Amino acid sequence: MEKINNRLNGSHGFTLIELAIVLVIVGLLLGMGAGMVGTLTKRAKLYENRNIIDAAVESLISYSASNNDLPDVATFPTTVRNPNDVWKKPLFYIVDDDLLDSTAGGICERKTTQLHLSNCPTTGCGTPTNTIDNVAFIILSGSTNFNNQTTGSSAVTSDTTVKHYVQELVLDDYNTDVNRAEPYDDIVKWITLDELRIKAGCKTSQIRIVNNELPYGFQDSSYRASIYGDGGVPFADGLDTGSEPDYEWCWEDDPVNGSPAGITFTCDTALASSVTCSLITGTWNQCTTVSLAGTATASGSYKTTFFVRDENDDSGADDNISQKSFVITVNPASGGGGCSTTCTDFRVWNNLGNNYDFLRDGDCNRRNDGLEITNGGRRLNSGETIEQHSTSDNSCGGVAASLTFDDAKCADTDTDCMINFDGTDR
């Protein structure tokens, strides 16, 4: 106790051994602190880098929501918030080439891609842990070793699988930037097409049949109707007399009553019914719309199911496909063919689900869906015909369907002189 008091009172100093022990302890503490600083700095860099990649992903999602497609590799750096990782190295961007053009289907109308990603537990990836199909795009950083060990930026045009490895496996699958096998540390993020479609606000169905019903007809009277498709990835080449978009069509007739006698189904050429329509069975014709026309020779009700498919997959095995069933009712013949004769002219509306050009009295005018075709006091009169064209730019290129005065008489069941162009009462 006396020694301690003397030391505190300054009468004695620390011995060399005591000072040495203190210095060793301080050195150990400083060494431990320096090691922790390095680890914490690396962790902060990785966290910041993941935030940069996440921000790039969000930028692409916003772009796709506005454009229904994705930017190409060249414009990727100007589309994202920051095109470089935290180490100032460019981010790498891999995308399906089919998603770069909204006019060829874009994002919302496609259901598959050519890009896949395999999660690999071993070098070479002989047996992947799992493979993710229909990837829309991938963004990656070479991370702390500044070495991209996965793959370079590209827009893939055929089936391509990108290999994503477990961290610390020694390899280098991309030797264009740095050809050096070392522990794998790439930071990789991907978005599937389904995820992108949801985040971009795409509608549920990629392709659909627009019609909700078909007009009824009368025995021994003319009948006409058209079936319309929308969405999906239309065929690039127009085979019929109309303009694009073209789809492939197939139909199944009523298993009990068959098809309405005297009415022909046409898609570029006569379209025969199929027992079963699917992606691998049935008779498919390519055209813009299916036309039903003729003179019904027998009364009855006929359930008819139409199928439409697009060119989502070049092989045809994974195209978008949709179906819808209709009942075609042919009423028995009656006085005047069962048609109204009280109207001397008719007002007609576009109810076809899309904007089209209509030719009437020699004038071509575009009418948006839901608007009256016969506005301005120029109605459909006896002996006249209104033609619907597949264009929507006031050019009237390619007749898709027509409506005659006699058709209007049969459609106007409530005799108010107002009908829809598809031959149904308004």
C-alpha cells in the first residue's frame, strides 16, 4: 500500500518492464482496430455497390414501364442513374434482344425470353443448383478484384445461359477484361420477364380476342361478322390483303350441331374447322382477322370456339395463345327476312375494340373505338355499304369487313335506326 501511494504521489516512476507491457497492449489494440477498419471499409463498399446495382435495376424497370421495351447495350449507360460500380468500373448489362423493340412485342406482349441463368455450386457448372428461365436482363459488377468472372455485356439473339457461381470458387469465365482465375466475387442481379411485366404494369393477358359476341342472323339472309385479335407478338409478314398485325387462327365447331350451314370462315383462304386447336394440333391460317360470311341456309344455335396465336416463339412451341367461345344464332326466316323495314337510314358506331379507317360515300375517315362512323348527318342509306379497313391513318388500305344497308336492317332489332358495325343492335 505504501508503494502504491508513493507511486501515485510521484515519488517513483514506472519500470521499463511495466512500460513495455503497456506498449504491447496498446500495439495489440491498434492492430485489432486496423484489421477491423479494413473489414468494415470493404463491407461498406460492397453495400454501396449493391445499392448502385439496385438503382440501375429500378431505372430499367421505369424505362420499360414508359416504353414497353428495354434499352440496348449502347444506351444502357445513359439510361441508368450510375453506369459505374463503386470502384469506378463499368457495370455489365446482358439483355434479351427480343425485348429491345416494342413494335416486335416488347415486354408486355411476350411470355418467354432466350436468356437463362444457372446458379452453379462448382466450377464448370456440371450440375447447377437451379436454372432460372425467361430472364429479361442481368446487371453485374466485377466487385473487389476488378475482374468480371461471369460474362460481358451483350444482347443475346439465341438461347443463352449465364453461369452465376458460388462466392470464392477459383475461376474466370470471362477473360476479355482480365484473364485471371481467382476467387469468384462478382455481384450479379437479374430480373425475370414475369417480374418485369408486373413491375412495368403490363396487362394480365399477352394476346386476346377482342370480340365479346357475334351478331345473330336469319335463315336465307346474308350473314357477316369478323373476329379480331389484339396484343401479343404479331407475325412480321402480312399474308392476307390487309395490313399488319397478322396472327394465326384456328376454330372448333359445335360438337353437337356442327357449324352454321351456308356461312364460310375465311382467314386469307377458307379456314376449315379443327377437332382440336392447340400449339401443336389443328389447322392454322395466318391473317389479320377471321371473316364469317354467306347466306345461312338453316336455323339453329352453334357454339364456335376461336383460337388465336402469335409469333412469340420462332419454333411455335411456346407462342402466346388465347381462345374464346361464341354462340352463332341463326333465327328462322320470317317476313322480310326477319329484318326491320321501318328505317330509311341508319347511324353506325365503331364497336370493334380498336381504331380503324372506314370508307363511306367515297370518303375515308378514321374513327376511334366507340365513336360514331356516320356522324355529320351522313348516314347509311339504302343500297350503300360502309367498308372497314385494317389501317387507322385515313389511308383506307386493305378492306377487312363491310356493312350493307340490308345488314343494318337485320341488326336493328329495336328499330331505333342505330346499330354497331359488327352487325349487333345498339
